[in-house]
Amino acid sequence: MREMHRNTEEWDRILVIYDVATDKNRNRVVRILESYGIRVQRSAFECHLNYKRIDSMKNQLKKCLSDKDSIRIYRICESCFDVGKYDSIPVYSSDSVIV
């Protein structure tokens, strides 16, 4: 996997999505991700982490996965990420689309 960080001082906005086959592994993944960010969809978390925290999260997640499971981690640049509000509910919009 290509390294996502550049130096020790930078913080990146990260999108983590997962597809985990068993409830046991899925619950472990969710507990780990809850300690690093906020859930924005049923199987997606948004995190704001520096490179040490990204590496730590990745190492913890690797221990929870079987061959049937998948976790994708995307770095989202700040200029691609706009936050607005609508009736006190965060609305996230971007010119970029990740599929």
C-alpha cells in the first residue's frame, strides 16, 4: 500500500470504508474506527489524523480482518472537502466523487 503521509506535522482528512463479513470482526472494526473518527455512513468513518495515528489505525485494523474482508482508506484533501450546515445537520459536499 502506498504511504499516505508526508511529514510528522501534517494532519489528513481520511475516509475509511469497510466491508466485513462476520459480526465479530465488524464490531471490532467499528470499535477501532470509533476511537479515531466519526461514523458518517453505516460502513464509513471520517477521521482527521496525523501520520502516526493513521499507521496506528491501520495496524489495529489489520489484526481484525479475514481474507473475506475489505477496508479502504482514502485521503481527502482539504480543498476538496467543504462542510456546510442544513438544519444543524452537517452536510458534506465535494467536487470529487469517490466510488
